[in-house]
Amino acid sequence: MKSTKSTVRTSILFATAALLILLILITLSPLQSILSLRVVEDGSLYMMQHNGTTPLTAILDFLYGPTDASSIPVPVMPIFGTSFAGLNPDGDTIVGHNLDVFSGKGLILASNDPAHYASISIVDLESLGIEGEPDTFFERLQLLQATNFPQGGMNEHGLTVAALTAPCRLAHQTESIHTLFPSELVRHLLNNAADVDEALRIAEESTIRFNGMCTHFLFADTTGRSVIVEYIDGDVVVTESRETWQVTTNFLVAEWQPVGADAPCWRYIRAFEHLQALNGELSSAEAMTILEDVDAGSGWSAVYNPTRGELLLALGMDLEHLHAFQLGGPRQSPHTPRYRIAQLRQP
């Protein structure tokens, strides 16, 4: 009898220990992500490390994620985005991006998922349903969904993606491996594509679902190659750069096929003329100056140097208070961006 009770007690202890270990495995990575949240600029910019998907984040994906079009807020901000690619004097790729949909509160997300490429990306907190400070428990949980909502970013191999709003045409709705919203495509690319060729393969294999506004993309990599990717009449249309630089704003480049600076958008014209005068060769500071010149209400502006893994960020075109981040190279550890200018603190 004692032996039976001892066996039952031992089984209960083993089951309890296994349950505790499982609970730790499920919650440890999300907890580390939540605790990594730091304030970069009061009320405007935060930074968090995302350590990978666990059963808990999968549950949150189901509860809060973009499972249908109605779950994603329709942007109501003006369409004022600009993005371009060029090279600096050292031959490094430079990508500028004025984000055209921004609520005033942003998150720099450092993704360090062991199953994917490390990356750094920019997320508008309003897309997560967070309108104030992310200081409640449930808002912190929602931050775990930020990985699904990047508006742009770069990964450890140098692939850089910028998403901008564009006129709607028929989306790419044929049967495919992946059905994604635009921000999910950005995440999928940063996770899995090392260069433009791989990014194009993934984009062509993916079905994109738009909600309210449509999107087109600029892809660039460390070779200096850039392309504009658009969805027109059910096809993925790719526009290669004709020069050592390339510009896109909020019209469909494949439809207008602008020659030189002849385009239906003053921001495109001005950015193109700047790059033409520089022969496509510009520093990060010059890229930020171009973004300032074409700014028409963007909440924040980003300049990427994917060759060196550098991100320079300005909020509200405040060039006196730039924020700089550094992403480690391939397979270097840690991949968490090193924050270099402002003092980080816990919220």
C-alpha cells in the first residue's frame, strides 16, 4: 500500500515538474521580450527585443493577430511617403524612408528569433491598438504582436524593405503558399530573404490581402540593387532601377513609368533631382536631408545603411535629435541593436 502511495506521489511530482518546465518554456521568451521594453523618447518612441515565437505568442496571434481584414485598423493619415535607394561614397547601400502612416507613437523592434534572420524594424503602435503609453499588462502583451506589423526594416544580411501606401488595383489573389497582409509580408521577407532575388521569389509566391489602403514596396540589398514591387491586375510587377538610384512615393511606378524626374508627384521629382545631382552617391546625413526636403507630414524618417547594419531615425523631422541603432552582422551574437545616442530607460 505504501509502495502504491509512493508511486502515485512520485508520478504527481514528475507531472508537476513537467508542467512547470513546460510553463517556463512557454512564457520565458515572451516575458523576456516584454521586460526588454525601453523608452527611447518619452511618449513617442520605444524599443523592444523579440526573441521568437512560442505557444503563448501563437495564442496571441490567434486572439489579436490579423486573421481577417477587419482586424487591422484602416489608416486615416495623409499619404505622404517617400523612399529611395542609392550608394554612399564607400559603396554602401543607403535607403531613405519617410513613413506615411504614423500615429505619433512608434516601436523599434529588434527581432532575435533563432529560427529566422535577425532584423530591426519600425512599428506604429496604433496598428496594435495601443493609443497611449504601453504601460498596462494587456498592452505589454499586445506588444508581442509587433513582429506582425513592421512598416519597414532591414535584416542581418542587409535586405531592406520599405512599405508605402499606393493606389489600389486588383491584389495578387491567385493560389499561393502564403496569404499575408502587407506588414506580414515585410516580416516574412526580413525573416527569410537575404537579398533582393530571394525577396522577389517570396513576394511572387505570396498572396497579398489589402485592407482600406493598398501598398507597394521598395526592396534593396548590400549589392546596391533595388527594385519597386507593385500589385497590378493580379500580377506582381517589378520595376528595376535604371540608374544607380531609385525613388518611389505614392503613385504606381509601373503604371506611370516616369522618365527621369518627370512624374505626377512633387516629392518624387524633388527626391529624384537631389539624387541625380549627387549621381546617386550620398551619405546617410544627405539622405536625411533629402527626406526633410520632401517631408509633407511624415511622422518619422528612417535612413538605413544595410551594408553596415545602421539605422538613423528622426521623429517629426527633428534633425537635432537623431536616434541611431546598430544591427550585428550575420551569425554574430547578440543580434540586439546597440542603441548609441539617447539614454534608454524602462517605461
